[in-house]
Amino acid sequence: LSKEAFYHYIESGKTDRASEILENIMNEMVRYLQLKELEQYIDKIPLKNRNYRINLMKAELFFIKGDYKSTMNLLEDISDTEFTKTELINLKAKCNLRLGKYEKAMEYVDRNLKICQDVKTLLCLIKALEIKGIINFELRNYEEALTCFRKAIDVNDKEMKSSEFEISLSLFMGMTLERMGKTGEALEIHLNCLNLAEKTHNLREIPGLKINIGWDYYQMGEMEKAYEYLEQGLEIAHTDRLRVYSLYFMGLLFEEKNEEESAFSNFLKALKIAEELGDIDKQTVIKIMIVRLYIKTGKYKEGRKTAREIEKLISKQHSYIKGEYLIIMSEINLLEDNLSEVRSSLKKLLELCDEEKDIFQICRARYLMSIISSREEDKTLWKLKSQELLHKLYGNEKRKILKFYTFFEEFLSHKDKNKQDKYRVKRREREYEADIIEVEKLKGTSFDLWIDVTSGTVWEKNRGFINFTHKRKLSSLLFYLVKNAGQSFSQEELYTNLWSKKFNRMTDSITVKTSISRLRKLLEYDLENPKYFKTYTVPYMNESRYYFPEDINFCLIESLESKKD
């Protein structure tokens, strides 16, 4: 009825009356996520007829969408009166917080807290305490953040008794406890909040709660439950910021499960949204994980290229993100045997790190120092110093450190073992033997298709990493066609060689056709005009033959030992 009345007064030119109605319903519209509709209603009110509350709501909608520049521009146009001052300052503080301008944000919020003490505005006080808590959370001052959230909860419980504030504040308190290693407490708080949000139909907070519950389960190693909640949160997310978090967390989950293709896909989706939002922090963190995927799969050149993109973003980042960049560059340089570069990056990192807050980074840095040290006693000392920090880590960070140790131990072992190993390299028309040094150099060369039979790695320039897990016959078919690039094969020849059975055209022809079709779906960018898996029909025989063109820019690596086997 209110919406009908609003349109009635708009159409009859009574904008003052329409504005009064809009003021009464706009908070409920936000509560039920009718954000686009609310923005349309506001836009129907001429600028000269909008009061400060409607303009503030317009600014809030810009903020929700992640358009912080438009938010700040609009706030500058709203007159700073005693009625608007505290709300304006809080929104300016939130904008600066999201833009990573933490000192400026803290200035605004401290100013507001002083005003609130003078005029005893409880609503403003709770909001200001919440924002101050979030700033401390982002700066990793977790004890200070908890103090702010608890004060705000105490004021709300005694005076306001607002379920919305209870949910919002408890959500952040749970996030803070999780960062302090108290994941069980965090999960309990978040589950209780979700129950309250669903009972009170608080649609605005439910997506964020589901995403945080998914993260809590991920920290506890319960991957199935984690994925369930993250996927639910993504489906109902009402802001791009929430979508970035959900996709990023799912990328971490898939990476830990060694499902690199799915991890890569989720990180790229999250990165695209972060770029649209102009969120430099998130872009940097996501790109760091993409570099890690490249390292994990041996694509050092792609990793270095993405790392250079990160370098352009980190000038205004806080120390933790700069530290992650230095760690990732140390790893790339170590894997490429650039030890002087590793030493330089680690020195900068250890100077930058806060020994109380940056344990995850220091632990990895010390371990890398143990690898590049020339004296055995130094190697042992650095390794022990790294392991001493393990008990201070928890959840995914502890799991990642253990995998970090394993990865580099295997790398060093593999490097020593492979110094004498020989490999067969096939590139277009060339085929030759190579040692491990030559193979490592090839990893820095650009190819349309890269296949390492020894590790099972397949990478295509448009598709990225291709997951052939549980696809043994398909991978065998791929390797066979590429090894024999330029040669064509009938269905019978492929079936006999790969399935090792007698060919029955009536039943087995479809097996070969289906397998070729599945390979195309995995690797081809344009299914209508396949690039890698060509077919031609032999004249007068009505027989299809398949081949992989030898002029493709590809590289196939195969161990001579495995070839003998």
C-alpha cells in the first residue's frame, strides 16, 4: 500500500508527500534487499526535493554496491548539520575503511565517538564502535577489535535490544575469534547468528553468515560442509564483495583438495569482480594464490608474469600483503635457482615482518633460508627456527605450512635425483633428449599446449590447467596423438593400440568417437573449428581418421625411464 501511495503522489506531483512515505519504508526495503527498487524510488524524487535522509540512503546504496567514490562524492554534497553529522561521519569512516585508508577511517570514527559521548546518541555509538572494531580487525589488532565489539554488544543488550545489531556485531566478533585461533567458538557464534537471522528474516546478513560458516568449517578441515555453506552463500549473495569472498574461499578449498582446474576457475571469477570493484587488496591476494597454482603445476613463467602484475599493485598495500608478495617471489626464484634473488627477498621480508602477527610468513621465510644457506649448521638452525613456530599456527595456515615443507623437500629430492635423468622432448617437428636443466628452461617458454607426461600436467593457453584426474583413457589418447603428431589414425588403430582389444566396428566405433569428443570439450577453445584434434575422411572408403597437427606450438615431456617401462 505504501508503494502504491508513493507512486500516486509522484504522479500527482506531490513530491513532498512521496518523500515522507519513502522515508518510512526505505529501511524495510533495505532489510528485504529491495535495493534496485529503492534506488529507482529515490531517483524519482527530484534532487531539489530530497531531504538529507533520502540523500544519505542514496549514499548507503552506493556503498552497498561497492561504489565508494560515488558515496564520498554524494556525502560531500550533504550539509553537515547536527542531525546528519554522526551518520555522515560513520559512512565516511566506512568508505575509507573499504578503500584501505585505515588511518583516515580511524580519525573519522574517533571523532564520532567523542560526539556520541557528548550527546549520548546510542545508535551512533554502537555503529561507531562496530566500525572501529572492523578497522582494528583489518589491521590485525584482534584484542582491540574484540573490545570494541563487546562494548557495542553490551550497549545494544542494555539499551537498544536490536536483533539486527546483535547479528551484525556477533558476526564480526566470531570472525575475530576465528582469526585468534578460536574457530570452534567462532563457528558456534555464527551458527547461532544464522538461526536468529533466519527467524527474524534478516536477509541482508544471511549470505555473509553462510560464507563465514563455510570458512569456519574450512579452517577446521571439514571440506564438504565448508563447500556446502560457501555455495549457498554465493547463490544468495546480494553484493559483489560477498561474491568475491565466496569464490576466493572456494578457490582455496579446491586448491587444498588438489583440484587445480576448479581452484583456478574460482580465483579468476573472484579476480574479475575484484577488478570491477577496484578492490586492490583483494586483487593482490587473489593473484598471489594464482601464482601459487602456477608454481604448484610447474608453470614458473606464467607465475612470474602474474607476480609482475602484483608488483604494480603493492605500493600502497599494508605490510602483510607486501610480505606475501616477497614470499611468492622467493619461491619462484628458488625454483628457478636464482639464489641471490631469494636471499634479497627474504632479507626484506624478515625486516618487514611483525614477529607477533606475521608468524605464517616468518615460518615460511625461515624454512626457505634453511634451503639457501651454504653451511650445514645454518641450514639446521633456520629449519629448527621455522618448526618452532608451528604450534602457534592453526587451521588452513598450519595445513599449508606442512604442505609447504613437503613440496620443497620433494622438490629438492627430485632435483638431486633428476640431475642424471634424461627426458624425451617433442616440439613440433623436433624430437630430442634433454636433462632436467633443459626441461626447467622449457617451463619458462610460451606454448599453446604443454604436456608433462611424468607429472601428468596438461596446460592449454586458453583453458589453463586441465584436470585429467580419473580420466586415464582420455589422457592416454591425448598423449598418444600428441606423441605421434602429424600421423593420422583410424578408429580401429586407436582402439587396438589404446584399449588393447579386438575392434568391433558396430560397438567400439562409438567409444573412439565419444573419447575424441570429450577431449575436444576439455581442450578446444572453438568446438566448431577444432585446433588440436582434427578429422578427415578417406576418399571412397567412408572412414574417419584422426590426427594432432604437427605445426601446433606444443611441448611434450616424457621421462626416458618411463618410456622404457
